[in-house]
Amino acid sequence: MRNWKRVWEKLTNWELWPFNLIYAPLGPLWLWYAVKARCFWFFTPTDPTLTFAGFEGEGKKEMYDLLPENSYPKTAYLQPKQTFDEVRKVIAQNGFTYPLCVKPESGLKGLLFRKVDSEEKLKFYHDHVPVDYIIQELIEAPLEVSVFYYRYPNRQSGTISGFIQKEMMHVYGDGKSSLWDLILQHPKAKHRLEEMRIKHEKQLETIIPNGEKYILTHAANLNRGARFINLHGLIDRRLLEIFDPLSHRCSFFYGRYDLKCNSIEELKQGKFRILEFNGTGAEPNHVYNAGFSWFKALSVFAQHWKVMYEIGRYNNRHKGVRYWGNREGYRFLQQARKHAALLERADREILI
């Protein structure tokens, strides 16, 4: 009976559907913009400072290099072929202390993001990770938020279309139930049982003390089970004045910033750290966990695609930013998909 309930919930809640199914009705719209641009990858001039306009497969270094110094976490770049003695030197030279964060230099959906609290765990990660990765200081600020921003290149000021707070997937103990029982009761974790079983294998039978918060995943991504809280009512001129200068500095016209801050008020005062920003591949994620119907969400996606197309067209016609060739874009995307499959396999194997 419990399994049937989960199946029914997946069928009736569009937010649990596969990505391709959610977006399927918008396929003709994509083709229409491709025809108008005479290029299937009509979005590629939209964010010209990011590879493939940040749609997929871009690296973190090119993004961080665009940002003001000290606006993002202290970061070091590593390769799996390096010896662990070299990794230790990087740790010492940069003044990193545990716990710290590790994640792929070219990542996707929070895959292989790990919070590492010891040298032993870092060595395990380094010995098993199959791709270039980064080490970052752990930002302990209590709030993680996302801001979806776009700006037409011929305008000085842009638009913030989405503003959300992100909560990592977690459970609270009741002093009676095992972690596994709490997972089975969680509205999102119960749909990710294989992942939860593997990731928390050693703690599944542990009784979580009453009131204690237990983090199920440290990546605050929707596909990793995070909960989003819509903050649309807090969008104002002060918030926009934070992101307009960043847009001009980075030639970043369309996408989403993920940040950490102590409070919304401090964010509006310019006190925050940028975890990353995502270009044309970023979803307007304020439609999730906010009571949007599927049809309303599709209208939001369609409106953002229109903006994305119009910015790309302007950059192409007035700034000479080229469209990627159809074959060129296809080959790049194929490599990005192979990379994503590699990340997915490794994410299931690196259990720290």
C-alpha cells in the first residue's frame, strides 16, 4: 500500500516528474526560436562570457574569474592525477581548515558535492573522484538563497524574476524512530530510498534524539531533495542594486545566482558570498514548492525562454556574439552528457 501511495504521488505531482516530461509541451517553442535564429542553439550568445552560455558543461573557474575578489568562497583547483601529498600542500598553502567542501570543477545537479570533515575523507574522495575538482572553504552562513536575474544588454538595469530560500533536505529526530523510519516518512526522501540507503548506510538504524536535526544531503539542489521557500515578496530596488553591477562586470545577462548570507537584510546590504552562478541552463526554480500548477510553471518557463532568445538575438546582431554551429553545439553537448553520466556513477560510489 505504501508503494502504491508513492507511485500515485509521483503521478499526480508534476514536480516529481522527469525533467524531459515536464518540459515536453515546450518543444515546439524551442524549435520556433531555433528557426528564427537559424540555429538550434539559439541561446548561445545570451551569456557570452560562459562556455555554451552556461547551458551545460561549463567549468567553475571561468565563472569565479569573472567575479569580484572575496565575493565567493576561497577555492583551489585539483586533478585526480595529483598525489595526495600535493593535495596536502594545497590545503596548507591556502589555509584551509576542516570541515570543507569538495565538488567537481564542472558539476551538475549537486553530484559529487561533499562536505568533508577530515583528511581521511578527503583522501578517499581524491582517490576515487574521476574528474577535476575543487576544494572550497565551508561557508557557515545560515541562509542559502537563489536569485534569478536577467538584463537586456541595451538597458542599465535588469529584472529579478525569482527569489527563493533553499533548505537542505533533513529530518528531525523524535527520540523513538530510527533514521530509516524518518526517511520513510519524509515527503521527498521517501522517493529516493536507494540513494538514502547507500548514503546513510551506517546510521539507518540509529535513533535520532528528540529535536535533533539530521541533514540527509548537504547539496541544496532541488534534485537532491532541497525545499524551496518563495521570497518573491522581498524583491525590491535594494536587491536589484546588488545584482545590476555584477551583471555589468561579468557580462552576465541571464541566469541564477546561488548565495549564502546571514539574513535577507544583510544580503541587501551587500554582505553575502556567491556559491556560483548559472547561465542559460538555470531553471527559474521559484516555480517549485510554491503551489504552481504545471500549466502555470510552463508559462513561466516559456516567458523566460522568450527573454533568453531576445537577449541572445541582441548580442548577436549588435555585439557580434556568434551562435554556436549546430554540429559544434551537438558535439559539445554529447561530451557534457558523457561527463554527467560519469558524475552520476561516481556519486553512487563515493560514500562519504
